[in-house]
Amino acid sequence: MDGTTTRAAGGWRRRAALVLAFAWGPLAARPAPGLEVCPPAAGRALCGTVRRHLVAANETLPDIARANDLGFNEITAANPGVDPWTPPPGREVVVPRLFLAPPGMARGDIVVDLAEMRLYELEPAPGGVRLVTAPIGVGRDGFETREGVYTIRSKARDPTWFVPPSVRAEEPDLPARVPPGPDNPLGRYILRFSRLSYGIHGTNRPWGVGRRVSHGCIRLYPEDIEALYPRVPVGTLVRVTYRPIRAGAADGRCWLQVEEDYLGRVADPFDAALAALGACEAALGPLDLDLAAVRRAVRERRGYPVPVAGRREGGAGDEVPTW
């Protein structure tokens, strides 16, 4: 990245620390809101805040995840070493409700990031656009959700599940079809894709959100698909991607997000991180880069964006919008 420097910690690092510190406040568990909706901010790649939560008696990390519209992968990656099923009461855990918008989103389209296990939609709003996002479950080993571009072919409320042959082969006692109801793994709503029998749907097993457990479909919490369903018309474009390492610019800083590369595609994560930071340089101009922060992000793979660089002092130009 031409023009990038690695100076000692400067003002941008102090400002980034303050941003995270002020966002780092107590958070009581609450019912899941149904989609994270960021207010209009044209071009701003960053959405939300990092928070903390004190574990209550008999509370699990999946409980905390669902109450904050996070997936299992997100809450466990942000809290390494904490038993997800028996976290100690009173333990302070990270609630990573900070999201980095995928690059190049078009208004009205949906982007699914399989590595992050999260869905994004950019929808019109008074004064511009707003970013809508939700955690997802994806295809398991042998049934990996395929990347590509799809459209929403049809929508259905209370769908019947026609059991695919691949599922019948594993569970021969299943009937050929499962009517709407609590035993239906599609939940109450489905957005069917244009090909591969895929769809975005609810689930009767919410613990599968943030995990690789499906036969290729994309699962949402029941409250999230209920909120998403009326927002998505037939014909909506859906772009399914796999990006375990990506970066974006916001507030004069460069933010890096590193996920588990469960498909094993990234040969050198550090080099891939440096390459991803090129998008920040294009948006901000020459950067002061904190290589230690980059290495830490690559090593820890916490699954939420962290600041690793800032606009070099004296650099010119305005921040280039993400969309």
C-alpha cells in the first residue's frame, strides 16, 4: 500500500480508544430486538458499538447472543476461554454489536457473508439509506452454502417443508413433507432463491444461528426473519460471499475485521490483512499503520472490527463513501 507508514501511536489511536471506551458501557440482557438497524449515514462503513454485559445466574452465552441479535460464532469469538454454556455468574463478557458494512453494497440489495455468518441489507431511508443486519446460520461440512449471485424468486408465510433427498438419506424416518408448525425447520417465513433450492428462512432451532448446521440454506432467528420478510420484495438481488478478512474506513480510521477461515482459503492471513487495508487507503489517503494491532487482530480473530490505522497527519482529501 503505497504511502502507508508505521509511525508510533498517534492521535488517531487515542481517539479510537476513546470511541470504544465510551461505547463500552453496562448492558442488561433484553429480548431480541429483531434486526440491527443503523440510522442513515451515507457511506459510513461502521455501525453499532462494542458493549459489555455481566453474566446473570443460569445465563449462557447463547442467551446473551440472542438477546443482542448476535450469533453463536460472534459471542464466542469475542469471549475466548469463556465456557459458552456455563459462564461464571458476574463474569464480564464482550457484546460485539459493532459491524463493518460489506464494500460496494447497492441500495435494496442483500449481502450474505458466510465467513462472518451475517446478512446485510441496504434500504432506502429518509435522508439517505440505512444498513440492516442480522446473524445467520449457514451450511455445514459437506453442504457448504455456495457463493454467488441469486435473486429472491418467491416468498411464503408458514411454508410447508418438502424434505430434500439429502436430508431423507440422513433421517429416513422423516415424512416427505412437514406442514407449518413447531416441527417445521423453516420457521414461519421463507424467502426462496432463484436456484439451488436455497432460501433465507426462520428456524425452530435458534441455537443454530451463528453455526454451520444447515444443508445450505440461510437461517435467521424467528424475530429477525419476521422483521426482514416484509422489507424484501420478490426480485431482490442477493450476493453470497465468503470474506474472512476485510477492512473499511470510518471516522478517519481504518478498521480491520478477521473471522475464522473455516474453509481454509487464506494462505497468509497477515498478508491478506495488509491487502484488505488497501481499501482504507483508497478511502482515506496515506495511512499511519499500527502493525502490532494488525498482527493482534489476525492472531485473535475476534470477529468484530478493530481500529488498526488512521489518516496520516497532514493527509488531504475527504473520506470516500462506502456506498
